[in-house]
Amino acid sequence: MNDIDTETLKGIANQLRIHSINATTAAGSGHPTSCCSAADVVAALFFGHMRFDPKNPHFHNNDRFILSKGHAAPLLYAAWAEAGLFPTEELLKLRQLGSDLEGHPTPRLPFADVATGSLGQGLAVGVGMALCARLDNLDYRTYVLMGDGECAEGAVWEAASLAGINQLNNLIAIVDVNRLGQSQETAFGHNLSIYKKRFEAFGWRTEEIDGHDLDEITEVLAAVGLGAQPLVILAKTLKGAGISFIQDKEGWHGKPLSQEEAARAIAELQPTAKSGIGHPIQPPHQSPAPKNEAPASYPPINYKLGDLVATREAFGAALLRLGEADTRIVALDGDTKNSTYSEKFFKKFPNRSTECFIAEQNMVGVATGFSARASTFACFFSRAYDQIRVAGISMANVKIVGSHVGVSIGEDGPSQMGLEDLAMMRAIAGSVVLYPGDAVSTEKLMDQMAAKKGICFLRTSRPKTPVIYNNDEQFPIGGAKVLRQSPGDKITVVAAGVTLNEALKAAETLKSEGIGITVIDAYSVKPLARDVIKAAAQKTNNLVLTVEDHYPEGGLGDAVAGELSADGVKVHKLAVFELPHSGKPEELLAKYGIDASAIAKKIKSLV
Amino acid sequence: MNDIDTETLKGIANQLRIHSINATTAAGSGHPTSCCSAADVVAALFFGHMRFDPKNPHFHNNDRFILSKGHAAPLLYAAWAEAGLFPTEELLKLRQLGSDLEGHPTPRLPFADVATGSLGQGLAVGVGMALCARLDNLDYRTYVLMGDGECAEGAVWEAASLAGINQLNNLIAIVDVNRLGQSQETAFGHNLSIYKKRFEAFGWRTEEIDGHDLDEITEVLAAVGLGAQPLVILAKTLKGAGISFIQDKEGWHGKPLSQEEAARAIAELQPTAKSGIGHPIQPPHQSPAPKNEAPASYPPINYKLGDLVATREAFGAALLRLGEADTRIVALDGDTKNSTYSEKFFKKFPNRSTECFIAEQNMVGVATGFSARASTFACFFSRAYDQIRVAGISMANVKIVGSHVGVSIGEDGPSQMGLEDLAMMRAIAGSVVLYPGDAVSTEKLMDQMAAKKGICFLRTSRPKTPVIYNNDEQFPIGGAKVLRQSPGDKITVVAAGVTLNEALKAAETLKSEGIGITVIDAYSVKPLARDVIKAAAQKTNNLVLTVEDHYPEGGLGDAVAGELSADGVKVHKLAVFELPHSGKPEELLAKYGIDASAIAKKIKSLV
């Protein structure tokens, strides 16, 4: 607790309000009233309580602060400016093109660990950070500031539950209960007891305070960390607090003040406003930084050509192998680890494994907080698509492995089949999308993902497929393998995963009938090996056939056509063209026209 | 309450267990132990409590039953067979290709209103049905059977919250607390008090029972509907109950019994097993069916060419206009109705509007339950992607409107920009994806969506664009408009939404420089008007340029290339090729290369 009196803290809070108003009025857009309700809490946290080095926002043992209600960005920016990180004049560049002070915080800013603005996601990331602190033996605390409206998001309760289960007493949530949502009052207004009951039921300690009373705020912060449970501070506040003619009035969400209104508001706040600059901030403890070096190399693999191994099994083996070499790797599961095969890692490294239970949104958020590796069925990652989208904006170092893709899972039926995941994951900013067809390529691509920073998605299949590569084959991201090629080939077939196996079988059949085809393993769907495919296509009269265990929209076929049609390559697509049913895997591959027989038939119709 | 004693109900429960074991053993896959834990509850519901006509599963006033823990499908199928809907011999066709009895229930079956199997989604659909019952003045009740593991899903708590807020005492949830998840024990085992506290905190009445004691089950069911709150029955059960050598043992999730194990299990169950066939089921009340006729026509629109109207505003006007003509239309919002403009409908028809607050997953689930119309920012529908995927599998009649698409929203920044939504929505089985560029086409496409059954997604933009169509122009789904075309045109530009406006501006500029271009409004992204685009392209040397306010993956460009590259059409793409920043809308369109100037520049480089 800093040596600073509450009158000064109140003054700083009003200075933060003034900055928020000025910036949003200058920008002509933004959320000043959402900033005003939380200003006292933020002032108390930054200048009276949190332990961090304002000149070094990335210091490993800084207390973490996540602005889950990301639209209050101007408040966050103002706090860091007043803490001395950058000149307060910069604040007026809010929302301008070329300024890092965007409408909602992104990690282009050194003090924003995750992009916020899609509500309800901050707490999961906080859970990841709190778990990470334990793993790394660091005593930093993680503070997550949420809005009351955003507590309607199920993702908040997924995170709350896991925090309670893991007794994360190094995690503190603050809910800015300002009563007013965007288009109307929230469901519960200022009835804090409803939030209290909910958080208590989820295993949290709760404190209810007047969010504008700096004495109450500082008192409750002094008791942070006591007891075994995570703490939520429920702060009753007024939206637009500090501005007499706006506070607690409907219709002011997301509205900047006019020049004239801003002048009136600032006239009310200025007399008590105080600068935060120069006030000492409590420094973090100088604990040793966690090891952060990649291992010199990963252990080798040892598969036999022709062995039948499902790529999901190879994933499990790879995760374990990598985990043995690299102690920074942690794994997350959504109660599918016996199916995805992450359980091998879970058994060997229980301290580095987190069971997230059946809550995929939270799992992805926790992964972002950890910058970790998460796996479940590919289709269930659609549950977490907003979290994945935000992880993309956050440039998080998250590896996502989705198993049970396509109709080839068989009898479980469409609810368990990933048929949209290539489309989903290709559209994520900066993502890498990988789709190995055998055990060797799976393991090698896991090595690649481990070494690559950013969001990577790897697709694994349920059925066993033959090992077709030697153990020393390399699989660079963005590459492809030309597996069959002869002069006079009539068409280039581009496949991946189970359809690669089918394409190779078709190649044999067609060869015996005098029709040569080129077969390419497009294990890297994004980035796509466009030059390899183009070169092969040009030798086959610019004719390409893509085959994928996925819907036709947005997947491998669209990727190839989207990149190469401009070069005159003609791309025909085989994919799952209708909503599929339960059945045996081989039956379904045939029924939905992506097995060896269908490939051969299609090729004959084209050449 | 039926006139049936608990001993008979127990017998029927054991018969349902026998069916579940036989079917999954015959299939070689499935979840018999998950069926066994819930069999007593299901027997009591179907044969001792619910009011429905087993020969007429679609009767409008049947009690609804949603198997949210969809992997217990064999149990559901057995219940309907024993209720007399189809011969019990059919049950052995579980999971066979060609059988409607798939691995998880889909609405190909008349008694499954929604596809389940992706856990945590059933309660939201139940909320929609319960709300619908009130709106339609019907007294049916909605029962949702969930697993304990699936209560980790945030979607359950979103639904629970809205049910509590709306005091849906016609909604009954049953949680089958069998302690064991898929890969390990759940977080709370048999500690029912944790679930009790949570549901109470969310506004529910709770009852705790022994889920294998038919007296307790029937007693608690007798009190359904009392009081103002929704009711949750927490049933303590054993996974695999009834099979002495399996029940309550780990490692049995999703495992069929071997032939030999099945014989042993059935030997234990057979002595007390009783058929349900012939036992009378309580019929539903013969209340009048709600009106279900489409209006003869929709009211006309009246825009002036050249007026500046944002398509989001036109959406709001259209929703109101349609709502006035068609009383079946209901609207849902996620606290963005003042931005999406659904608030006009909300003000006029409050009884037909449901504020779902900041909980998009639930909103989509409720929409499925209602078969309704839901709107929020397009990017926030990524939060509900699994629900949308499942609505696709369910062939639900849901209209989804996503606003604030692309960089053209401006200063709010990337967390609020829909840049992946075309990819997302194209990949949904059976979806229609529409993207109007002006107010008239927006309104007309709303009419089209209202008349079309199935999942439809409409993309609206934040900025104002000029009205370019006459009020009597028609916009069939699957169509496109050729807006500029002259002999000698050098390239065909395919655009939609804000980029249509930009393309038209570019056309003027280029025309004055002696370069003619064809401009097509591809307002129907899926299904795509491939023939129109192809015909135009063939007149421009097979050269096409697509322009979209969306990432390059999976959107308009991929759609055109994916469909037409096989015909030799060369497709060049303009899109948002990097993670965008905050800025003014015009600045961002320019910076990310999709404004009129960028279009003209790209064309000159190509021709």
C-alpha cells in the first residue's frame, strides 16, 4: 500500500476523468461515461496499491491489470500516462490513425497484455495469468476490471468457476456496477447482492463497496490476498460520475461530450484534480524471472513407414516429447484429453497441465493468459471463436489443436465433426493453419508450432492413417510435399489429412489405368505453398483438384482457388457438400464424395 | 400426473437401459453409461408426467423435451419407441448410415427440435421455447435434461440468468449429476450443494433428489410449475446405473459394452424390465394453435435515390416494417439495439422483443428456440459460432443480422470490427449470406429472409451510403446486380456493402480516363450468382477483381474464386490484408486498400 492519502487519490481520479473527457471529445467518439464510473477504482489501484514499474510495463513480476471493459480505454491510457510511461499530451491522439492509443486496447501497447473490447473475456485471461504466476513461483497479482453488463457473458462464469476450483487467491476481479448498459439499464441495476450471491456460489470471496469512496476502496484493497479464494470487489458506481449533468443518466453510453459540455464538465472536475506524475508507485518484488529459452533442439521421433497411426495419437506423443524438452510448454484440456491424446502430457506433467472442464471459451482465454497450448475437438473451438479472434488481435502466442475433424470421425455424427474449422481459423488475423496427414508430419509440425510465435491451429483426425514420411523429413510452415509426380500427369490433386491418404490410393488406381496424377500434401493450409502448387499445376495444364474433409466454403479449396485463380489455375473442389449424417468412417468418406473412389471418378470426368 | 406406479416406472427405466445397451453394442460405439444414469428420470418424465401426444410429436402444445446431454441419444430414442412412435426393433439401427437414429439427435427426427451433442446449448433453446409459449398463450412446459459436466459451459449460465430474469416457471431443467465426465471426474463430483447454490443465485428454485428413486422423482415432478421461478431438479445419479460391474466406475464414458458384457448387464436388468408400450401418456391440452401464416405481402418502402442511409438504419426500418405485417416475427438483442437499430421494433412491439443482454451464445440459442431474428455486431456473433453451427445442423429458422462490419466502422478499432463473419457464416451448413450495399436492397433482402426458411445472415454497415436502387427493384436470393457494363470493359469488379459504393466511384474516375469497368453488386454472397459473374467476366477477358471489407480468407473473394476458377476466371482480391487499427472510416478504407482510389489503382496495374 502506497503512502498516499485518499484526498490525493480522489484528485488523481478526477484528473483521469478530465483526460478521458478531453480525449474522447477531441476524437469525436468513445466512452467517457464508462471511464468516469471506474476512475476512482483505477486511481486507487494504480497509485495506491498495485506493485509495478511504470517505466517497464513488461517486467515479469509486475502486478497485471486487465481492462476487461475495454471501451474504458481512455481511462487506462490516462492512468499509464499519469504514472509516467508517456507524456499526457499523447492522450489527445486517441483513436487517430497512426496512434497506438486505439479505440480499445491492443497489445501494440506495452501495458495491454490482451486485446479487450469484446466483453466478458478478460477474466479468463486473468485466470491464465494467475495460474502462470503459481507455476513460475512469482507473487504478482492479477487485477481484472469488468463492467456489470458484461457479467451476463457466460465466459465470465466459466472463468469464475475455474478460479474458484483452483483457489486463485492471487486473482482479484473488480466489477464496476454502474447500472447502465449500452441500450438500457442492466438486468440488476444497483442490486449488488445478486452479483454477490453469484460470485459466492462460484467460490469467490466478495466485498461490496461504494465505488466512489476512496476510503472504502483502499480499505478493501488492503485486504487483498487474504484467504484461499479469489476476491471480487463489487463497486457500486455511477456512469458518468463526477459530471453532475450526466451522471447516472440513460442515453450516454458511447457518447463523447460536445466541446461545450466538455468545458462544463471539466470546470466541475478541475478544482480537485491532481496530477499523478511524481507520486511514487510501489515497485514489484525482484523475484527471479522464469526461464524463457527455447531448447537447442527437440528430441527425435521414430515411426516406421506403413504403421497405422492416427494423427491425433501423434499429436499426443508430440506434446509429450516437446514437453519433456521444453519446460515452458503448458497444456490445457476441455475434458477430452483421452480422445485428443493430450492426456499423456497431463499424466507426466500435472503441474503444467490445467483441466479446464467443458468450457472452451475459458480454455482459449486461459491459453491467452498463459500463452499456452489448448486442445479439444475442432468443432468445439467454434464455441471459442470470439476468444480466438481476440487472441489474434492480441497477437497471443497460443497453439490450438482441434481433433476429430470431418466426416471421418464416423458414428458420432455432425455435432462432433469439425467441418468449418479451416474457414474459421484461416480468417483469424496472423494465424497459421496446419493439417498433417500422418504421424511424422504431425510431430514435425508440432515442433514447428512450438518454435513459431503467434496463433497456430493444428487439425488432427480420428482414424488411423499410414506413416508415409521418413523420420527425418522436414515440414516448414508454408511448405507442401509433392508426393507423386510424373511427366504427362493430367491433373494436380491437392489434399491433406485423411484425404491425402485417399488421394494416394486414387493415384495408384489411376496409374494402373494409364492416367498419371500429381499428388500434393498441402499440410500448410495457411500460409499456403502457392508456388509449389502453381508450378505443379502449370505442368498439368493448369488443372487442379482439391479434396478436403471439410465443407466447401472457406477451406482448402477456397484457399487454393483464392490464391491461384488469378494466375489462371483452374481449381475444382471435392468437399463435404451437405450436412452429413452418422455412419462408419469409410461409408461417410464415400457417401460425401471424398474417398479414393470419388477422387478417381472426378478426375476421369475432368481429364 | 399419469396413473402409473413407481414400480412400473422403474421397470420401464430398466427397459430403456436395455435398449441403450443393445443399440450401442450393436453399433460398436455410443454412450450407454450416460444413458443409464438418466434412465429413471426419463422414464418418469415420459411415462409419468409430461403431457404430449406420442403419435404426433409436432403437436403445438406438447410438452417439450430437450436432451441437452445429446450423447445420451439412445435413451431418447428408446423412450420414443416405448412411447409408441416407432417399432423398438428400429433402435438397433443406431448410428447406421441411412438410419435417422444418429449418434446425436438431429431434427431429422420429429421429436428433436434442436440438434444436441455440443454440450451446454440445450438450456438456451429451452429458454426460447418457454418464452415462445408465453407469447403464444400456450401452457406447454419445456424440460431440459443436462449433464453435470456440461454445467461448466458458460452458455448454461447465460440461459439460466435470462430464465431467472424472465421468471420462466414453465421451464424445468434436470441435471443428471452422475459425477463422472469424459476424461475424469467433474470438478464437484456428487456435491449437489454447489450446483444448488449456483442455480439459486441465478434465480431458480432448486430440488435435490436421488436420481434413481422413482418416488422422489415423481414427487418433485408433481410440484412443477409452482411458484414464479424456473425449476432445476438436481438428480444425484450413478453413471452406468443398473449395471453392477460398471456403475460409478471411471473409464466408461463413451464406451459400448462388449457382447459378453452386454449379456451380463441385460441379465441384471431383464427381470424387472417392463415395456412402456400400451401405457397411456397424459395428453396435451387442446389449446388453439398460434397463427402461422405468412402475410400476403410486405408493406412497400419509399427511399429517394441519392439519400444517405446506413444499411444498419435500413435494417431497423425493415424489421419494424416486417414486424407490422407479420405478427410471427420476434426480435432479440444483445444490448446493442440502439446501434443495430433493432430498437425501433423493440419500442413498437415490446411483447415480441427479448433483451438478451450481453450474452450472444444465449441469444442465438434462444433464437433457435423461438426460430427468431437476432441482431448484434457481426464480430460478436463469433461468440456464438458453435450455437450458429448447431442451428445449422438443426436446420433452425433463424435470421441473424450482424452490423458494424469491416474497417468502415472506424475509430472503435478491431475488437468491434466484423472481419471474419463472411468466412464464418459461409461455412454453416445450408446458410444464406446476404450483404446489401444500400437501404433499398437491405429492406428487400429483409423481405426475402422473412420468406425463406433456414439460417440466414445479413451483414449491415455503420456508415451512411447513397440509395442507388429504385423502391421497386427486386433482390432474389442468389442474384446479383450488374450496375455498370459497356462493351470494351477491361475488368469485372465484384463488390458488396461499402465497397460497392467505392467501386462505383472508381468506375466514374476510370471512365473519365478512358478505362471501362463492369461493376457487380454481389449482395448474395451465398448462394453466389455465379452465372451472372461468369457471364460478365467472360466479356472482360475472364478478369475479375473482388473488393470486400473483410479479411481475404473465406469471404467474397474466396467465394468467387472458389466457384469460378474452374471455369478459367482469374480472380484478384482486394480485402483487409492485415490486422487493422482505429482511425476514421475513410482513412481506414484507404489505408487498407479497399477505397475507390485503391480500386482504381489496382485495376490500372492489372489492365
